[in-house]
Amino acid sequence: MIYKFHITLLESDPLVWRQIVVPADYTFYQLHMTIQAAFGWENNHLFQFSQTGLMDKICYGLPGDDIDPEITTIDARKTKVSRIFKKEGQTYCYVYDFGDEWNHKILLEGIEAKDMNGPYCLDGGGACPPEDVGGLSGYYEMVKILKTKNHPEKAEYIQWLGLVSGEKWDEKLCSIRETNKRLLLLAK
């Protein structure tokens, strides 16, 4: 069995999203690593899955990473995704980086009787914001600066992003081929 998910970075504009498939026996930690690779995140920060968002009283993550003593964190490494996702149309939240607070909506689009060894990206849109850019407001500021011809901070951003001479940041770009190359590393 496989699960087909549509994952959206909430409030992103242009919309940043990925459509992925994963084996039905995946844990929440494996789904976390899949989302990291699919979006291009670098797994440098805390994460959690929950019903409505960051301050839910019960979440799936790594115990000990709690940001509030009243929150119960269930070990994502030991909990199958199938514990929560039972039928098409279900949604859940994934929050990455509690500082920048990248909120994602996970929609279960389908459960299919197929076999697969690892995750795969079917479709997507929008470039994922870089790590530590300062949330959506910091990301939009970065994009604005990069589009300004002689902005004094432009060279710093170009260097920080690792862009080569003449290369531009395209906030609409999502390379499915590059995404699947990252996901292939998870299947090994």
C-alpha cells in the first residue's frame, strides 16, 4: 500500500507545494525526512506533526524537543503514519523550525494498493524558502532584495544562497527531477 499526500507550505506566495507518495508502513519520522527532502529543507531544526498546529497538546515529534511542558510528544520514530491517516481527504499539520515556524498542511489524497521501496515526488510548485531566512516575512524580503538592481544586501544574499554569477533565485521553480534525486537518497 502507498499513501499519496499533497503538502502545502501555508501562506506561501507563490504557493510552495509537493505531491508525494510514500509506503503505507512509514513512520512519522520517515514522513518528516521525506518532507525535508521533497521541499529542500536541511533538517536543521525541530519539527512536529499535530492536528491543528504548533501548540496542540498532543503531537508527534522527538520526545525531549518539547517547547511546552503541557504538550505530550509521541515518538515520531515509533509511530506509523497509518495511525492517523485512515481515509482520503484527511488533513494534518506539519511544523518545521519552531522559530521561523514553517507551517505545512498535509492532505491525504489517496491510499493505493501498490508496492514501493521509498518515497517519490509526483508534482510540485514553488521554490522552498532557504533555512534560517526569518520565516515568510524574511523570505519575501529576501526575494524583494534579490529583484532590486543595486540593493546593498543583494551580494550577501547571492553568496548565502550559493548562487553562481548570473544565476537568479526563482521563487516559482520546483525541479521534480532534483527533488526525486534527494528522495532517492532516503530509499537507500
